[in-house]
Amino acid sequence: MSPTAPLLLAALLSVDASLELHTPSPNLAELRLCFRGNGQQVRFELETQAGSNRSRQAGELRAGVQAQCPTLKRMTLRTEQRLESRLRWWVDGIEQPPLIRQLEGAP
């Protein structure tokens, strides 16, 4: 096996998770969760908190070459309110490092 073969194999087997949190307009937050891979089974748990409001979403999918986006949320973000999203996720049963994103409302 060549020295680069393990790196190529790891790249082929990896899954890319994208957790984006941004404000498309004042007082509006948008959350988008997407996965891309090569046929791996992905399980996820997404928790979002804005002030005292909390929402949770969980699901499973098979990651493909085309991005799959199981979550697209738009939320009102009050002045100076903090929004935080935490993603726990597993690829073929193996837990991956969590992703955490935060956003502050306009003052």
C-alpha cells in the first residue's frame, strides 16, 4: 500500500457536516444543517436555544455526494438575544466532534 493510500481512503469515507447560522435581515436568524458524504449512515441531534425558547430535532439520513439539508429554519431574533445551536452527530455509529454555533441579535 502506498503511503498516501490511507489518506485517500479516509477522504473517501469522511462526511462533511455544515451548520450555518446567520442573519439574512435584521431580527431574522436562519439556521441550515447539511451533510455530504459517500453513502454513510448519519444520525444527528440538533438543539437550538434562543433566550428561554429551546427546540430539538433528531434524524437519520444516508449522506450522498449531493448535500442533504434536513434542517432549514428561520427564527425571529429579538434585540440583543443570543441564539445557540449545538449539533451532536454520528457517522456509521461513531460519534463525531460536536459543532456549536452562536449568533447575537443586533443591539
